[in-house]
Amino acid sequence: MKKCVQCQVSVNTERKTCPLCFALLRASEEPSQQLTPYPKYRSRAVRYNVFFRILAFLSIIASFVSVLINLITYRDSGKLWSLVVVASLIYMWILFRSTIRGQGNVPRRLLIQMLTLSALLYVIDRFSGNGGWSLSYVIPFLSMASLLAIIILLVSNTVKFRDYLSALFAACIFGLIPFILWLLDVVETLWPSFSAVSLSISTIIGMFIFAGGHIKEELKKRFHI
């Protein structure tokens, strides 16, 4: 039995540091029957490491096998479908790292998910017949959904505006891309792109009207102007 001087708890563990404050543990001199010991510490990091190593191994094997099969059968199919498998596995890892295991900064995680999911759906669209649905419909709606989610988080949470400024501005910029693609004749359907750019421009105007002072302060801090 060991004791943490800072937390004043007894810990039944073989580790040298306290699991609460990470201070050095000392051998307890008090009788064990008079104590209410802290439960035996069980490290969860080892389980996570083993799980993710197995998952990484399976992901690499799945990618290698799919690419190999695709190369062997490419003359018959004429499609690089293995890229869809590889992109899906990459998205799975980003989902684990940024969302499931990530902490804090929810707007940034929303942006990461929007960008990676947009890239994944574009790859699926591109290598499954190139129907153009990803650029015409999915990506504009994803940009609007992420932008609205950040706005709702900003309105419903008592947080400082500058904590959400970068993510909100990045989401607005991303919402302009579908309309730019329409101007370049890459996208034929106008109304999803027009909806996304309208929401982005409206948000930018609203930012300067309702929080112009905060924006100026942040620009001075970040760009030293």
C-alpha cells in the first residue's frame, strides 16, 4: 500500500506516481485496516495501445490486399476501386483520432470531419463512375451543416467568440468553394452551391456586424496589425 501526500489517499498499486496528481507515492506507515484505500489502479492505456496496434495492422493488410487485387483485376474492371477502400480506412483513423479520442475544441473537430468526409465522398464519387453528386450536392450540404453546427454551438454555449472565430471563418471560406466550382463549370447544378455561398456570406457579414470589435482585436493579435 502506498500513499500520496498531496491527495491524502492510499493507493493499492505498484506504480511510483499518484494516478490523480502524478506526485511521487510514499510507502504508507498507517495500518491498512484503518484506511479506506483508493481502488487499485488499472492502466487503460495498455489496452488502448494493443487495440490500436491490432487495428493498424488490419488496416494495413486490408489496404495492401485491396490494392493488390485491384491491380490484378484492373484490366477487367478498368476502375481503381481500391482507392475507395484506402480512403475509407484513412477516414476511419481520422475519425478515431480527432473525434472519438479527441478532447476539447469541438469546432475544429467538426471542420476536420467535414473536410475528411468531403474528401472521402469525392474519392468514392470519382472512382465509382464520376457521377458528380459529391461536388454538386454532398459537399455544399456538408459545408452548410458544419457552419450551422458551429453557429449553434456559439449561440448555445457561453464561450468567448475568439475561441470559435478561426473555425467559423474557415467554415465560411469552405462554403465558397462549391460556388467557385460552379463558376469554373466544374459543377452544373447551381442551387446547392448558391445556398452554401449565401449562408457563408451572410455569416461573414453577421460576424462583422455583431462582433466586429472582437474580429479586429483577433486580427491585431494574430497578424500584429
